[in-house]
Amino acid sequence: MSFLNLIKPQEKNFFSFLIVGTILVFVSILDVFLNSFYDLNFTSALPSFLNLFFPLIIGFIGLHFIRIEYSGIKFIDLINKNINTNNFNSVLTLLIIFSIIKAIPPTVNWMILDANISGDTKDACTGGGACWTYIKVWFRRFMYGMYPNELHWRINSAFILVIALGFVGYFFKDNLKKYLALYYVIIYPIIAFLVIYYLISGGSFGLTWVETGAWGGLSLTFIVSFFCLIFCFPLGMLLALGRRSNLPTIRYISIGYIEFWRGVPLITVLFMSSVMFPMFLPQDFFMDKLVRVIIAITLFEGAYCAEVIRGGLQALPRGQYDAAKSLGMGYWKMHIFVILPQALKLVIPGICNTFLALVKDTPLIFVVGLSELAGMLALAKTNPKWLGFAMEGYIFAAIIFWIICYAMSKYSYNLEAKYKTER
């Protein structure tokens, strides 16, 4: 490393080092690119050991040549600040770039160039690529589960109505804005539940009854995630306030609840809700399995949400509480208008992280007989007519979940930027 320090670029000779370093990095990437895409190797004359590590060696030297504390060139400074801070990071950066380049050709060939999407049977998949015909044939099941095909309009209508109801708050007049929290925390969840349950289940208003066991696919993933999200947040908020309460009874009940639910795995909670809980109900009382699952996940995730919100409450300085009290505010008015808005703003990333974990935990409901997207994939891959295409199914599910989670993460980031008050 002492030799490298001797050829470290300085401000007076940086542009010379920049030109040489850029060329070396370009040559290293070009060598890997040509070898991966065209099976060309212009260093084949070198000994096998040098031939293997040639791109890494010259790329490492090239990044060393352009590494300087401040160059005055925005792009170069950005590279040096993020991926070229030291020798280890430069090697790691090159390995990642080379791995991506190496992975592109086989991935593109399998997913696109050699893939099949035509036909309606397994026989249509004759190439060595992915069989997207499998996804095309099973697409309705992946979206709606075993719900009758001719009734899919009811699911679509329910989702459209729920989304439309979610935007009602944007049209509130100024004198009604103060009721927004009441609408979104209490009224909207109740109306959304009634719309989804009675429109999709039917049995009233002349609609054919469809048991919840037939619900499934991505639509069930959305239903479970939606209700668990809107119910676990207010529950977590109350628990967070209860854990910081000055009343010993409320504080210890909140602590006991949070520590209990955080100490058991979700799969155990789901089994309890599906198998054990009905045993404690009166003989003539029936609660749908889907409702029990939503309640179980809500109670479970509410404990995690409570700890995130409690972190935001503890981050606020004591002066905020004293200032609110000096204005004559009571406990609830102080927390609703002063404390909680600031605390929730601080923990937007943590709340989003909890919600993302909740969405990704929904496949666990398959163990209690509810087949959401991952559950339908598990059923489809065991179908005798479509054996051997599990990879395509899981890639499809991974893409869907990534889109959902990325959208939630991006929305969280936008909220964080919108309510950011630091300068």
C-alpha cells in the first residue's frame, strides 16, 4: 500500500491521473462486458492467473488514480464519496459491477429471449427459457384465488369504491378539515370493511354468497394488508401512549401487552386464531376465519407499531410538553395537536418499515388455509399439468411484492420530505 500512496493523485496533477484512471476503469469494465456478451477475451495471451484477475487489477488501479478528497468535478466527487472512499470499497464496487454484467446475459436470455408466452398448455414451453405461459394461464387465480371468474367484477368494484372513499378527505371543506382524523381513523375503516365484506362475500342485496375460503390471490393480500394497516396504527398509538402513562395500571397493561405480542412468532398467533380461539367462543357464535386472521395480525403488528411510535414520543424534548401545558391544553388535546404530530413525523421511516414487514408477512396466512398470492403459487406449482415451473411463479410474486413495497417506501420518503422542518 505504500507504493500506492506514492502514486496518489494531487491537485496539481489530478487531471493527468483522471484521464489514465478513467481509461483503466473503462478497459476493465469493457473486458468483462465483451467476455460476458460476446465471449471475447483480449487478454487471453496473459497467464491464466493474470487473465482471470486482469479486469479487477486495472480497475482497482484506475479507481485509485481518481481518488482525491476534492476534485471540483461533481460526478467524480460523488463517486469518491460513495463507492471509492478507500481500497476495500473500490474492490467491492468493481466486484459488484462485474457480477451484474456477468449476470445480465443469462438472465435476459432466460427471462426474455428464450422465454415462451404463447399457448395455453405446458407443451407450448419448448425452449430453455422461462415459461410465462404458466403465469398467463394462472393469472386470474394469482389475482383472485378460487373466486368465481364471472364474479370478479365484485372484487374490482369493491377496490375502486374503497380507493374512492380514501380520497374523500381531499374534498373536505375548510370548516370540516378538523374532522379528517375522525374520518380516516374511525369512519373510513368501518365503511371500507362493510364495502369489502358485503360486496365481495355477497349474500345480501341480491348478490350470490361466496365464502371467504374462496377468496385468494393478490386481492386477498391487499385486503389483509389494508385492514391490518389501518387498524394496527391507531392501536399502536394508544399502546405507545399507554406505556408512557403516569397511571401504573394503564402503563403495566400496555407494557405486558407489547412484550407478550413481540415475544411470540406470527405463525403461532395465526394458528391460535384459527384453531384455538374458536374453542373459547360460544357454541352458537361464529366468527369468519378471515376476520380472525385480520384481528390476529392487527394485534401482533400493533405491538411493533407501538414501540416505533414510543421512540418518536421519547425523542421530543420536554419543552414541547411544558409549552403545551402552559397554553392550558389537557392531556388529549396536547397529544393530538402538539405531541403526536411531531412524534409521528420523526418516525415515518420506522412506521413504513413496520408496514412493509406486515405486507411481506401476509403469505403466512397460507398455513391457516387462506391462499393469498404466495399461497396460490404453492397450489399452482403442485398442479400435475404444470409441474416444474415454480421458479417463474416465485419470480412473478417477487416482482409484485417489490412493486408494492417500493411504492410504499417511495410514498414514505415523499411524506418525510414534505413534513421535514429542519433546515
